[in-house]
Amino acid sequence: MSELRFEDVTVRFGHRRHALTAVDRVDLTVPDGSVVGLVGESGSGKSTLARTAVGLNRVSGGRVLLDGRPLRPVRGGERRPLQLVFQDPYSSLDPRMTVGSTVAEAVPRGVRGVSRRGEVARLLELVDLPADLVDRYPAELSGGQRQRVALARALAGRPEVLIADEITSALDVSIQGTVLNLVSDLHRRLNLSMLFISHNLAVVRYVSDYIAVMYLGRIVEFGATDELLADPQHPYTRELLAAAPQPGAAALGPEEEDAAPRAVSDAEPADPHRPPTGCRFHPRCPVGPLVLADREVCRTDEPAAALHRHGAACHFAAPAARPQPVA
Amino acid sequence: MTTATADSRRIAGIAQNAWLRFALRRLGRLLISLWVLVTAAFLMIHLIPGDPVRAALGSTAPLDLVNARRKMLGLDDPLWQQYLHYLHNLFAGDLGTSITSGLPVSQLVGDRLPATLELAGLAFLLAVLVCVPLGLTMGVLTRGGRRRPAELAFTSTSIVLAAVPDFLVGVALVYLFGVQLAWAPVAGRGGAGSYILPVVSLALGPAVVLARIVRVETLAVLQADYLRTARAKRLPDRLIYLRHALPNALTATITLGGLLLGGLVAGTVLVENVFAWPGLGSTIVQSILAKDYPVVQGVVLVYGVGVLLINLLVDVALALLDPRSTIRES
Amino acid sequence: MAAAPRGSAWRAVLRTPLGATAGALLLAVLVLAVAAPLLWSGRAGALDTAHILQGPSAAHWVGTDNLGRDIFYRVLVATRLSVELALGATAIGVVTGLLLGTAPVLFGARVGRLVGAAVNIAVAFPGLLLALFFAVIFGVGRTGALLAIGLAVAPGFARLTQTLTARVSGLDFVAAARIAGVGRPRLLVRHVLPNIGEPLVVNATIAAGNSLLAFAGLSFLGLGVQAPDYDWGRLLGEGLNSIYIHPTAALAPGVAVIVAGLAFNLLGESIAKAIGPGAGRPAGRPPRAAAAPGTATVADDATLLAVESLRVSFPGPVTPVRGVSFTMRHGEGVGIVGESGSGKSLTALALAQLVQEPGVVHAERLEFLGTDLTAGTGRAQRRLLGTSLAVVFQDPMTSFNPTMRVGRQLAEVAREHQGMGRRQSLARAVDRLRAVRVPAARRRAGQFPHEFSGGMRQRAMIGMGLMGTPALIIADEPTTALDVTVQRQVLRLLADIRAADQVALLLISHDITVVRQVCDRVLVMYAGRIVEELSTDDLQAGARHPYTRALLAAVPDMATDRDRPLAVIPGRPPDPARPAPGCAFAPRCRFADEQCTHAEPPLALDSAGRLVACWHTDRVAADPADERAGSDQRAASDERRAAAGRPAADEQEVSVGELP
């Protein structure tokens, strides 16, 4: 059983007046053996959440549980059952270490000598890289190959849960497919639980069983992929969907009649240092207080996510069929 | 109209706040550095192995004299008392008394400081006035790999000249102009002519290094994206270089210029000895050799304060030039 | 094997003339340091009281000192002490500096901060001052001076190490190693140090040179080496006293100091140059490559922009843009799509006349609004381009001058090209900011770029282009750096501007979905050429070039079948420095054959009236296989193996298993 659960997790940086709450009371569960896609834009806190799970940041509140056991902050020399693959293939591999050494370093300490080499070869084969890459340096590899080495390194530790943080964002379109296919393949073969983070909704949809939408440090909606995309409850989810690449999409005409009114159509993304009061999305919400005068509650009260379908953090989302345990 | 004024007043309030915060922060840092300097100067004497008074007066001096001097300097009191005494005296402007001459150190410093200031100040002016335009021009002329021979000549000359320390330049100049050609006076501080050689020897090394740095910075700025935007706006070259490139190149130059000026201050120690210039530099060397520690302490303090003030000036200049630094830090 | 890159780097250093000279010089100095005392200490110490303070002569080449000793040999013998002390001081400084600078990694953040603060204070004071301070404490003499100079070098080194360590520690691979369970000491030794080694070595070498000079200075003052020992500084000091009667006594050790110091510094410089950026390609003249066959562009009165056989080349020779031809009409929206290495951004820059030396732009025809842009940059052309052409760049963060207020940067255009005064141009700037829907435009105009958000900055950049009356906006990846919801706002703004003022738009992007939303026509670029030109409506079903089809299939959208593997384009884009004969896409193409690898297809109308650069458009169009589906088997590895087993061709650039 490898279920990853974030319980009321808060991560704060800085102190007092200059504090930045990157992650604010997040409840999220990655069920055993499934892929949860976490989608959000810059400032949403999704990368911070990922880094906190693997111990690169300290939790300021709440806890992270793996199979019910709390995770402790990383101490030198210990291995973690959670591994992370980073976004930038150019800075995630040590330029002075060969591919083989990089992967070997992540192999658990018990394995020695020859069996370590064998293990490295096995891992490279797992990510579909030829064995002779062992002696090459990252500078000689392409972006896609580097990401696969990073995956091999993450798998070396035999993790129970894998977190992928924007792993295809820095790759060319024609190469993204290779890495995504590999990720799906590994998920199926090794029955890994995965938290797949991306700002690209189409990619997240392709890979994930569940989708969680994050905005300004909070999870604003969560649900099974098809269901969530068919019937999004939160206005932000709807906006992300509208901006996502649809097949055969019509060209963007000049201001469409049903487009959101001027007040919110060009609203700036909120500053994480100074989040809005009440519902965090209200300054940009096309059905919020700036557009519909009677929705003042959005300005003053934070929505109770547990009461709505998909755990949507919106006062006006459909009520839950039964109280959601919130992811 | 009213919203504009309200807005501008609000901006002024915030801006004032940012500046105020910056000023307080910087002043705080200055005070801490000053305290460290003062404490280090104080401890300097006490870290020396052996008896400083005995060392200064020599092993043959009578015991009574040594004890009397020691009492005069307050060296018999416990350490913390001496420290408080020292701080107290500092605030009163009393830098102690010279062991060998018995004169107050502040008097010695007062006599000698102007000479050093003149030397350092003139050298700095010379360095800046010559090298900033030179570095800028070279940067513009050699951008994008143009005029490689010129770049090579400039770089090699600057490396060679920078490798020659200031006192060697001084010696060479003394030889050339003093001995061979007898054009300029080579010792002591007298008329305008006597300033030439010391100032040039002090300024040459830093000047050359500064010119090189300005050139490198200019090259970096010329590659920046916003220069491309300026060119896309089809502005005339003059505007592009002076209005867009120069202010950004200056930022890094000022930081390094400040360091250089600090180095100049220290360089006076050597140059003054070459040219028998009656400044603090020669004083400190003689005092170290004579083990006249109160004088050394006083001069080190003065030099240290000078360097800290220079750093403060640099930070203020940077803040004025680059708006990101102040606001970002607050 | 692991040493391979390092070793070759050192050899590269010695191969440059600078490096070779410095290396030889340093070697000579070191040899002298070791050998001279063994060979000549006798002669150096020999007293000759008959010839005191004499000038150069046959017996004594540089003369004698006040005890009749031969100065020439004294200078040579002094090499050892001078060099020893310099190296010793450097060693002390470097080791101390390294320990202090890596404190945050070794001992944790709190200790690191403390140490950092102390180093910051120490670094404020010039080295000589610190040296004098320590010289007082440690006493006058050789050991004292050694410790003094060593400790004076340490803070600078510590600060450098600190900065470098902080930078490297923030990189992902260090975080990855931590997650993998690597302990702190190993982290430092295995990951941090090797990656900061090179700049440290450069600085250490230069520090050695500076220590040599500093030591000479201290001994010169009498604070360093004491009699009867002598180093160059001491000899200099002695020589200075008699400079009027006996100048060579001072000049000889002076020359020695300069030569040795120079040797160290030059070596440091040459290493820096070898490891730094721009360790250049061999400079070659850009070639007059045969222009790729292009279409004859038909121009009429409605033509806004006409390009024919546009070529951009760099010394190397590298030709990233190999013959681009197309036309644009007023008010049209054209998109250029391609991946990294396709040359699309350079094409845009070349069109906007923004390619600088050493890049060379050549075109058979380049006309904008009837003006020939290749005819040189006079004032008239500058005004034309400044008011009728707007350029929007990719990264809004760096494309604005950080030290100038935004309003002023916009106003510059009006002041320069439209003759407006200060107030008038600022008013226009505020008006333009409003036109691009920047809220609180007047207040924003007085702010600096870093106070704007990314989307707002991009809008301000568009506003800057609207200061004149542009007939064409060239936008190079304008939304790539932005969030997807902000992207939509910016694209909508561009669409609005197009519609309102009949402004043409040339949009460059790697994202075909972006181009689809805003443009009427799409040009697909691959390896420096246009391989297909088609209207946006035809994109979905009517693409004829294998690359276009593959690209479309490879992009996942909201309707992609989740049960099937994603389509992949095997292989990698070609290296612009090594163009192969024939079609550039052939190594990755399912339909490639002999003809494709030998002859490059021109961009021409095919049998169905489409502009495609392919020999086999009929075959491609008739291909029933849906690229999106891939193979039926679920195992992705099987699919990859199938994709790799293409029709056999002799010159396969992609070996089996070498996937992107």
C-alpha cells in the first residue's frame, strides 16, 4: 500500500510581515497505485507542495503521511520512499558525473559492487536507454534523454510514490510524447503511485486518473479526470479548460459576446504575498462579486470545500451528493 | 485628477518608506561594522604575545619607566575595563598616546591625514576620469568581436600594467623621472609638481583594472535583451549607448570602483614610503617597526573608518542608480 | 574516464598562445626557485668589499650592494623564498577561504549565516589593511607576514566560494542528491566542489600572483622578511635607498617581481578564457551557400511584406536560416511554427533587421511597405521601421530597461520618430497603456518594469509597439513565458488589435495551438526552411508534409485518446552546423527513400495545389494510418521498436534505440 496523503499542510517562507504562505491548509490524497495530476499556474504553490513532500522544505503546519506514517524531514544519509523528478533537464543532472555514476549514487546502500552495476543497467533499460550511455556525460545527451536518466535515478531508490514536477515543460513538443509514454508505462508496470504536476491541462488529462486544481496555495477542485473535465465546478477550472488546446478550436475572435466582462477579463494573477480576502479567486472570477453584485459572500468568506461536489472551493458550486472527505 | 494626486501621494508614502527602511538598514550595518572595527583595533594590542610596552621601549629600558608607561596606558586594568575606557576615550576623540614620543595620537593623525587624503582623492579622480570613458569606448568599439587587434592590445596592456604593483610603479617612475630625466621631484610633499608622480603611481594599477572591468560590463550590457528592444525602437546609437547601456553598466562598475577606492586607500601605505610622503601610510609603517602600538591602533582605525564610509557611499550611489535594489531588499 | 573532460580542458589552455607563454614563464620561475639556491647561493653570498655599491660591470652584471655582493645572483637565489612564501600564503588563504565559504553546506544554515556575516564585514576591508593588522599581531618577520597575507587573502576567497556554493547548491541536481539520501560531506566533495572548481582555480592562481606582490610590498616596507634572509621585496627596499647612485639595484628585483607576478596572473587569465563562454569556434567567413530553391513571390499593391530567399549565417560556418520566402498582405495573420533549431526566431529577427554581427543576413528580396530593407539604414528607414513595425519579444522580464520607468521607455518612440515633446509623448504613452488594458495606466507609467507582472509587461511591450501606427507586429514567442490564462489575454489583445486597425501579425511560436487561435495562415519551419504553408482551417485534416502531420499528432489536446501511446517523432532535429544533403527531415521520416536523402525538395505547389516541400506528398496524403494511433499494442516499448524500424536507408542518422 503506498498512499500519499497531505493533511492540512501549510508551508510558509520568511517571517512575520514578509511571510509568504505558499501552501495553505492543503488536503490531498494520492490513492494507492493511481496517478493524480496537479494543475495550476505560477504562484499556485504546486512545486512547493512537491518539494515539501520529499523533504526539501519544512512543513509549517499539518503533516505528510505515507501509508499512514508521517514523513520526517530529510536527514543526510537516509533514503526516502518518495522521489521527485525535476523540471529542468539541464540542471537536474550533475554535469561532472557520468550517467552511470548519477544513477548509481541513488541506488540504496545495501547493494554493492557488481550488483550495483547490474542494477544501474537494469534501470537504464527500464527507461529505455541503451546501456552504453553509462559512461556518457549529460552534456552529450538530449533533453529527452536527460529526463529519462532523471527518471532512472528516481526509480533507483525503489520509491513507493513518484512525484513529477513539470517534467515535460522544458522539452520540445515532439519529444514530450516519449517521456509521457514512458511515465504511463512505468506507472502500469511498477504500479507506482504518482503525483504529476503540470500547468498544461491536456498533458495532465492524458496521464492522470484524478485531477486536482490548485490556486494560490489552496486546492480548489478535485475529482476523477473524466468527471471533473466534463462537469467542472470551480470557475478557475472552467477558465483553465477554456484556455486549454481543444481539437479544431476556432480562432480567437475579437471580444466574444459571452466573454467575461471587462472587469475581470484582464485581471492580473493575484500576488501570493497578498492573497485576496474571502475566496481567493474572487478578483478574477467571471461569476464573482465584480460581475454579479449580490455575491458579496465571495469577498468576505472562504468557501467550505467539503460541502461541494469535487470538493470545489466555491460558494456557488453544486452541493456534494454526500459530504466529501475532501480528496 | 484627484485620483492621480491621491495615487501620487500614496506612492510618495510608500517610496519614502522604502528609502527609510533602506537608510535604517544600511546605517545599522555601518554601526555593526564600526563596532567590529573598533573592537578589533582594541584587541590588536592584546593579542600580541609578550609585553607591548617592554617591546616598544626595548629590553634595556629601566623597569620603572616601563611600569610608569604601562600605568599611563592603563594596561594593568582588567580587560573589560580597558575596553570600556577605550570606547569612552574614542567618543571623546582621544585616540591614545604614542609610546615612543608621548604625543597624543589624535594630533599625529590630524597632522598626517590631509596628506593621505589628498593623495588618495586625486588618484581616485584620475582613475575614474580616465578609465570610465576609456572602458566604455573600448566596450562599444569591440562589441560582438569587432576590431580584435584593438581588443587584444587593450587587454594585454591592461593585464601587464595591472600586474605591476603600485610601489614598483613608484620606483620605476622615481628612476625615470627623478634620476634620469629629473623632471619632477621625487620625495616629500611640496609644490604642485611633487604630486604628479605619487598620484600617478597610485592610480595607474587601479585605473587599468577599472577600465578593463568597465569594458567587460559594457560588453555584457550590450548583449542584454533590453538593448535589443532599444534597437527595435530604432533609436539613434547615441541614445542607445548613453541612456540604456551606460546606467546599467555603471551599476556593476560602481561596486567594483568602491572596492578599488578602498584598495587605493591601502595603496597609499606603500606609495608614501616610496616618495617619502608625509602621510598616514609612512606613519603606520614606522610605528609598526617601532612597535608603537597606540599609533598603529589609531591609524588602523582611521583607515578602517575611511573604508567603511566609502562602502556606504557606494551603496547609496547604487541605490540611487538601480531602483530594484532598494525596493527588493525591503 | 571520469577525468576525461578535465584533462582535455587543461591541454586546451596550454594550446592557446597566452596559456603557453604563461605556462612556460611559470615553469621557468619554478625551476629557478628550486635550482637557483643550489647552484648560486655561494656566489650570491660572496662578499667583495672592494667593489661596494657598484654599477653594472662585466664581473657583476647588475652591480653590487652595500656589502659587495652580486645583486644578479642574489635576485636569482631570492626566487625560492619569494615564491615559497607566496605559495604558502596562497595556500593558507585558499584553505581558510574554502572552509569558511562552504560552512553553510557543512554546518547548516544557521552557522553559515553567521560565518557569512563575518566574512562580509572582513571583505569590506582591503587586503593590505588586513595584512597590516595581522602583521602587528603576528609580529614582523617571515612567519608573521606569511600568516598575515594568508589571512588577508582568505575573506575574498571565502566570499567567492560562498557565492559559487550558494549558486550550485540551489541547482536541482544537488536537491536530487539530497533526496537520494546523500550525506552532507559527500554532497560537498562529490557535487559542489567539482562544479565550482574552475573559477576557484582561476582565482587561486591570480591570488598567488597577488600574494607574491603583497609579500614584495611588505618586505619592501621592512615588515616582511628580515635580514639575513632576503627576498625580492627586501632587495627592492635595499635598492631604493641607493636609487640615485645605483638604480639597477632596485630595478633588477623589480623586474623579477613583475615577471613572476605576471606569470601567475597570465596563467589565471588563460585558464579563465579557456573555461569561459565563447571558447570560440574557428572563425570562418560565412559561406555563399547555394540558396535553397524558393518560390517566386508574387507581389501586388496589397503586399505588406515580401521576403525571398532569406538567409542568416554565422561564422563557423553555420546557417540556421537557409532560404525563407513568403509574402504577407495588410491585416493578415501569419504564424511561423517550428521547434528549437528550426530557425524561426532568427527569421523574425532578420526580418526586423535586428541581427547583429557576426551574423550575416542575406536576402534576394526583402521589402516592407514598398521599401527595400536591404538598402541600408538611413534615417528614413529608421523612422519607417520605428513607427510602422512593432516587435514583441519573448521574455518580458528582460526586454525592458530595468533602470528606466516604463512610461518613459514607451515615450521614447514618439519623441524620436514623431517629433513629440516630453509631455505630449508621455500622454501618448499613457494612452497606449490604456489601449492595451493596463489598469491604472497613469500610475503604472511612472513605475519601473520590475513592478509589473509578466502579463502586464508583455502588454506594455505591445503598447510600445502601438506608439506609432504599425502596419505589422512581429511577435516572437510572446506568450511562452506566461501562464496559460494570461496567455489567452495577450492573444486576445493581439487579435483585437488586428481587427480594429487592420494590423498584420507575424506570430512565431513552437506551440501550434497558439498559432491556430490567432492566425489565418501557418508556415511550418524545419531546419531553417519552410516545409509547408497552409491555412489554419486546413491544419486539422489537410496537412501534407510528414513533419507537420507528425507535429500535429504529437501534441496532446483535450480529446487525445488516453488509452493509446502518444505519437512520437523519433530522432532529433539536425545540427545547423552539419547540414546533410537532401531533405533535412529524411532521417526521421516514415516515407523517406533514396531521392529524399540525395535531393532537397523545393517548396512548391504539389498536385493538389498545396505549398509543400516534399517529394512524396501523394504518398503522405494517401497514407491511411492515423498517426495518432500508433501501434495497437499497449506496451509502449513495442511501439517504439516499431517506430524505430523504418524502411532501411543507408545513411540512418538515428541508430536503433537512440530515441529523443
